[in-house]
Amino acid sequence: HPSGSPLLPFLTENLLVDKQTHCLYRQVQDQWERIDNPLLELLCLVYLLNVGAQSLSQEMISVQELKSAHFFKGPHELRIRPLLARYGNDLEGFKRAAEGVGGEALDLADAAYRLLTFPKVPLYYLFWKGDQEFEPSLSVLFDRSVEHHLAADAIWGLVNLVSDVLIMGDSKALS
């Protein structure tokens, strides 16, 4: 790869942020394949520009516990409805999708996964099956340190991107 261009792990992919071509590439065997995903390109740049020395706290928090919680209302509510529409009655499908993008199973909810998006930004997806009394539900949690690395709009975009990848069931959906 071009020297001086950073490599950035994202889910199960190794991404190359090429400073010469101003493009994003993914490693496919011994080749670099260009990624045409403006949201992912933007998120990579925002992460690289803002990532701090703060390490992971290992404490999960909800969107309501973020300092910028007010941002996640109305049009900026985390988009989890499409995930519920896809996996609400397919817990095994959700598990396969999460594991397919490198999700680490956690002993929480009916199914829960830690997805390491960027090196210092894990997302936690917790899924509860529905029954006669309750609809299926899904929560996305964050490491308490997330706001040291990403602003609210980038957190929102990242959750939307990862949720879309989970719906498609494959990180190849990034292209």
C-alpha cells in the first residue's frame, strides 16, 4: 500500500485511506479494492482527525446517557426500526449477521454483540425477542468514551452505517 497512508480496521475489514488518490480502499486478499461509500469515507476521516488518547472505559451506556443525548431526537433518532423489521422474528438471522461482521457475542439480552467499528469505538447491539406481551426490541449501546472520539452526528452516522451492514448481512455491503 502507499506509504504514509493509514490503515484503519473497520469491523472485519482493513481500510486504506489513500492520501494520494483521496480514496478509501479495502483489502481483498492481496489487492486493494476501492470503496465508494461517502458515509464511510466521511466517518473514517472524522475518526482519524478526532481520535484521542482516551482508552475504552469498558462501561456501556445508552444514547440517553451521552452528553449530546439531545441530538438523538426526532430526525436524528437512532435508526433501529429497519433492523427490527428485518430481524424482529429472526433471532438466528441477527446472530449470523452480527457474527458475519466480526461481532463478539455477549451474555446479555436474548442476543447481544460487541462490534468493533473503529479501534476505539465499539458498538453494542442488544436484541430481545418478542412474545405475546412484548414486541421485539433492540438497543444500541456505546462505550462511555465514545464522545472523546466522535461528535454526535458522527455517532449517529456510524450507527446508521453499521445497522445497514447488519441488515444486508455482510460487510461487503460497504461498497
